Amino acid sequence: MISEILPVPVVVETAYSDPPEARLEPEEEAVVTRAVESRRREFTTVRHCARLALTRLGVPYRPLLPGLRGAPGWPDGVIGSLTHCAGFRAAAVARADDVLSVGIDAEPALPLPEGVLDAIALPAEQQRNTALTTAHPGVPWDRILFSAKESVYKTWFPLTQRFLDFSEADLTLRPDGTFTATLLVPSPLPTLTGRWRVHESHLATAITVLR
């Protein structure tokens, strides 16, 4: 699902369950010592995906420890993004010589809980969501919008090391599987373009900024 919406320089590994061979390095274990079991499983499996992806990229794995605002610290010369939700985990990595930044997000292919859209969407985005829902019923447009905003943030943060609020990017989703984000704050990239897919029980969004 995610590999379909990322370009060739990006290596992707996904998991729909938690494989028994997934493991953590000691430094990573320390991060989730007191975490609930579900948190431990997703933390472990998404790093298992990252380990496999880095191996395919030809880069030795090193502990992916959460840094500023929880962003994982990737090996030198590598950029990447992680995502996990119920029933799905994924890692996307690329060489920094090829890709400036990448952001991925996966979500259940279900409408957002009541009230969440009002909290994350600008008035113009809500209007466009209503129009898309009318024209293409059955597609969880509000959840796609949420996921796309998550991908925007994951792309933005490595470039700026600054928080980005939901209200600071105006997203336009398109039925053809693409979207555009206009940044409403000073940014090295005033717009970002991405892609989305819905596949059975899950949906995914992704942004890649090539060099």
C-alpha cells in the first residue's frame, strides 16, 4: 500500500502483524520498559520494519531512539519515516543523497471519531471535505485528511526542527490519489505534494521531497 505511493529511491517494509523474530536493541528496550504491551509491540515491529528496510538499502542498523518530539534518529546519510496503527506498521528509508525528506502515515480506513475533524481541519478544508464526501461517498475523506496532515508534519519536522500545528497547513485532497499542502508559516518549502491510497482495512499517505 505505502510502496505504491513512494518513488523508487525510497525503500519500504511493512507488517500487518507482529512477527516473533522482531527484536529491540538494549537502548531501545530501555525506552519501552514501562510501556503497555500494545505500545511495546508496535514500537518493536516498526523497528523490525526499519531494520529490514535499512538492510535492503545497504546500511547497518543502529538503535532508532526517539529524539526531539519523538522523531527517530536515523543512521548518518539516511532519512526515513515510521508509522504504526492497529494492524499495520511500516518504515520508509532512503539515502540522503537522493531524498531530502520523506513522511508516511497509515490509519484505519474508517471515518474519524465525531469532533476530530473540527479540531484538525481549517474551515476551507472542511468545506472541501463535504464536497468530496458528496461526490465520492464511501471514501473516508476526513481520515485521509488527518493522515495527510500527519505526513506533512513528518516531512516538515526534519527540515525545520519545529512543531507544525494542524492549522498551519492547508491541504487539498484530490480523487485521483494526490494531495497538495500549502504551508501557512515560513517554510523552506511553501508547498508539499503527496499521494494517498485506501486498501481494504487501511489507508496511507506519503510525501517525498527528492533532491
